[in-house]
Amino acid sequence: LVTVEQEVHKKWELTDEGTKVAENGSHEAVVYNAVPPNGILQSDLTNSLANIKVGFNKAMSCGWISISKQGNESLVTRKVDSIIDLVQQHLRLIQADKSNEVDDAHKQEYRKRKLLQEVVIKSFLLGKGKDFTVSVEKAESDLTVEMITGGSWREKKFKPYNLDALGVPPACGHLHPLLRVRAEFRQIFLEMGFTEMPTNNYVENSFWNFDALFQPQQHPARDAHDPKLMQNPRSSCHFPPEYLQKVKQVHSKGGYGSQGYGYDWKLEDAEKNLLRTHTTAVSARMLYLLAREGFKPSKYFSIDRVFRNETLDATHLAEFHQVEGVVADYNLTLGDLIGTLYEFFSKLGITQLQFKPAYNPYTEPSMEVFCYHTGLRKWIEVGNSGVFRPEMLLPMGVPEDVNVIAWGLSLERPTMIKYGLNNIRDLVGAKVNLQMVHDSPICRLDKNGTLGTDLQTLEQRWNSILLRLEQLYTELRKLKNSSDNPENGFQNVDEQNLEFAIVSDPHHPPYSLVILSKLLADRYRIKVSSHAHSSVAFIPSELQSFLTGPSNSVGTGRTIKITLIWKKVGKDPLLIQCPISNGTIAGEVNIARYLNRLLE
């Protein structure tokens, strides 16, 4: 109907400070005029004028004034008899719309001094288009029977049909991202053969929440969970009496190969009610029922709320959801737990995982599970995992050759990773944008439409795994044939040699490893080599032979090859086990625990 043409005009205008300069003169001219012919002390001049610093420096650079010493004071005098205030003249020309008489260099200088500003004015010129009309005729959207019979359709103007239009979306409810990810978690568990546990008891007693899990009373391990105690009812007293006595015994005096904690276990502490701090309390109840009804290999899971006295920040809430998984079977290992977690998270599309040694009163060994968050650009903790201790399982009646692997994972943090949220308060709480719930896409594995590509990648990965297994099988056959031949000199081929590297800072040597390496030398053949990283310019003489004492040991059994690398890594040394990926152990204490197991 109309044509539009944009025009841009630029002009120069004085700022408020520039207007004052145009009226009263520039800062340097004001300073010059304030200096009498016989001079003035600099302190008096400073007290008598505002903006003295700018004006004084400009007047000095223009050569209008000079400064000299007079005793302990500085005397300011004039160097020229008269001046021309060019700044004031230029600003008055611009004020009178004669900016073209001022060159661009001066304009840019006055702009830097914030005396001048450039104003851009955009305008639009409207004109009549080829379809211009003063009367508006509404286009018809429907072809009626009357138009056809009367022939008026020939003179009517119709709206064009858009066959690609999706139509008006129906009004309906929308699932919150947490519910979508929860449904996906649940579906994955069911596909992996897990059975859902009943989690309708938000209020739990301390016995099942702590004592049944071999967490001692009045111990910092309980404080770490920050429980919220109930006021009404304060306590509960319905416990299996025989099981209660076994739990009391293993806490206070030990049993089942454990020395216990050696304290006076109190029933009144176990009876206290609280808002459950983890769904592991539900797992304890289920394992107790499983043992009473006759043990059989089982897999359980639960997804529900837990409560902690947490300080709110970008990754923590006082009330959150925990995903709990429990597998009870014969002769399970830590490798089974790691493999299960990798399989579980890969189904969620999360492949970057890290496992770090941790401490839990009811699991040994224990691991913290970390996922990489691309938005925060850091690793964030999503949960804990480990193998349940015999002090927890055997009092329940679980057979001795049964191991139970378990893990507790957050629901909120994996949701943040999948939906690209950097703050957990954008997902739960008063700051949630309800439009986000409406706009968030359905949570599915092929979010980017790459399901076909993913299947091809999975097939290639499967083929590479089969090829590697075939190679390993061939290598094992060769080793077996070599072991059957007495002339080859091989012994104990079923025992695997160990090789690892210890990365340590020369400013923080791991002295505990010296003692452990000497103990290991009595049982194993130890080979030690030392290297300096390029980040270390100098190695002290006392560290050049560090750990090299047992290198000539002649112990029997496996060979342990230790490569010591001096590198700037801070206080905590690192142990990197080869060839296992993600086999890094951080901290001198954790390294010592790992090496000590070789002595058991």
C-alpha cells in the first residue's frame, strides 16, 4: 500500500558541560584568567577553582602558564600576555548550527572531553504504493453457497490459502522439565529390569534413615546430612526386635568381622522422627524384606523427594529429588557399579562422567559421581555410589556371598544439563518462568533429530568392541600357549603386572609413599623411574633419588612399575593407573589407601 524510505541525519550538539564552556570559557582559559600578572600560589589557585586539574594541565600543555618553586610553595605565573580561547569559539559556532566551520579533528577532541556529542536522527519518508487505496476492503475467508448461486464470488477478493499452516494449538497442560526427565529416568530403569520401590513415607525415623545404614549416633556423618527433625510426632517405636538388637550390637560392640564403633548405642536417638535425608532408607527396608522372604537376585529403584538443611545457591536446594538404584546379587564388584552408571547415563545422552573416591559410612568402596555441565563449564556432582558394607547387610540376614551395589543421584542437576540451565532456582522455586515450562521441548534422546546418525555411531562402536574382543582373545590364547611351554621362562601368567604413574609437585613430596614402596618391595618386584615435567625448572638434590630405593628389589610375585613425574600440580599428587581410562586417584591419602590394598 505504501513505500517506506529511511533517511539518517547526523548533527553535533553541546553537552551540559559544553554549554557552560561556551558561556564561561574553556577550563584552561578560566585557569589562565585566574592567575594575576604577578603570579599566585598553586594551593590558593586550587582552592579557588573547580575542575582545576583538567584546566591546569591543558593550560600547561598550551604554554599559557608556568610553575616555579618559591620556598616550600609552588608559584604559578603567566607565560604569555594574552590568549585566544579557541575551544569557546568552536563551541559557539557549533551552538549556532555552524559545525561545518569546525574541522573534524577538533570535534573528535571535544567529544573525548565530553563537551560535544553526535546526535543521529532517523526519519522515514512514506509514499503511495502501487496498491494504494483510501478504502479498505476486507478479503473473504470462506466461499459460501450464496456467493456461488448469485455469482458474486467473481467480484470478491479472497484470502490466499496457506496449506502449510499448523493451525491454532489446542489449549492443554504442559509437563515441567523435572517431570519429563523423571519419566525418562523411570522408563530407563524399567527397560534395564528394575522394580520400583514404594517411597510414600516422607517422614522416617532415625533407625531406618541412619542406624540401619551403619551410621553411628552423634557422629559428624549424620550432621553432614543436616536432618530436619519432626516436632509432632517426635518419635516412633515400631521396630523388628531381633533386627534392632543386631544393629545395636554391631554399632556398640561390633560383629560380622567388624569391631564396630564402640559407643553406647541409645534407643531414644533411633526413635527420633525426621524428614528423610535420602531414599536409601527405603532401600534398607526393601533389603530387609528381601532377606526375610528368602533372598533372590533383585534390582530396585526409586525417584522421590528428600530434605536437607542446605544453603540455596546455583546448584543446591533444601528440597530436591533423589534417584536411587540398588542391585543385589552374588559376587558383584565396583566394576559392575561403574558399568551400570555408564549405561544408565548414556541412555540419557550424558557421556562425560567422572568418579572420585569418597567416604560413606554404609558403603566401602565409595565414589562420588560427576557430570560435566557445558553451561557452567565445570564438573558438577550429581550423586554418590558404592558397595554396601557387610555391617549393614549381614544383620538383615543377607547371605555372606551377596554384594549390593547402590547409588543415589540427583534429578535436578541432570535436568539442568539436558535443558542448558545454569541456576537450579530457574528450575524449581519462586523464580521459575512458567513460560519456560510451556516452551521447553519434549525430553527425548534424539532432540536434534540425529537418531539415524546415533544408530550408525552405535553400530560402528559395537563393531569396534567386537574386533577388540577378538584381538584380546587371540592374545590370551598366545599367553596360554606360552605358559604351557616350560622353556619360555614365564611364571604366574595369571597374575597381572601393575603399572602406574604418580604426578607430584616438588614443593609437596608424597613422603608416605616412600614407606609404602619399601613395604611393597618385600612382596613385589618394584621398578621405579623418575622424570621432570617441562613446568619444573629445578629438582632439589634430595628429590632426585626419591622412591628409587626399591628399584633393585628382587621380590617374588607381580612386577609393579612406578613412574614418578615431578610437575606443578599443587598439594594433592595424582596416581594415574595404566591402561585404565578415568583411573586417576587424587590426594596422598587416597593414593596411600590404594597402595595399602596391595599389601592385604
